[in-house]
Amino acid sequence: MKICYTKSMEKKKPCVVKDLCIACGLCNAMVPSVFDWDDDGKMKAIVDHVPKGLEQDVDDAKISCPTEAIIVD
């Protein structure tokens, strides 16, 4: 299981828990500039921190994930 952690409390770090991801692609469809396919066929976060202006979109993707595989810390 991947642990997501960032020392900065000012910026949120998106993360996909690979053990929970079912590769449905919903998060990529919702926020392609934050989530993309990994070599293992599952999703991954492609940014270190949620870009300004996309906070709500990332939160929506997190809420919409059918397996709750998205963590934003």
C-alpha cells in the first residue's frame, strides 16, 4: 500500500492507493492534469501538489472514486 504524506500543510498532495484502484479511469476523465495512467494500468497522481484552481475538481474526483482510492492530504 502506498502512503501519502507531505510536510507542507499549505498544499495538498493527491495520491492514488494502488491496492484499491480498479483502473476505471474516472479520476483521469475528471482531472487529466492531475491523474494519469501508470505503467501497471492503474491511476497515479502526476503532480506533487493539487494545482491552484483545481482543488474542487480533485475533491470531486476523490468523492466520485468508486473504491475510495484517492487520498488528498
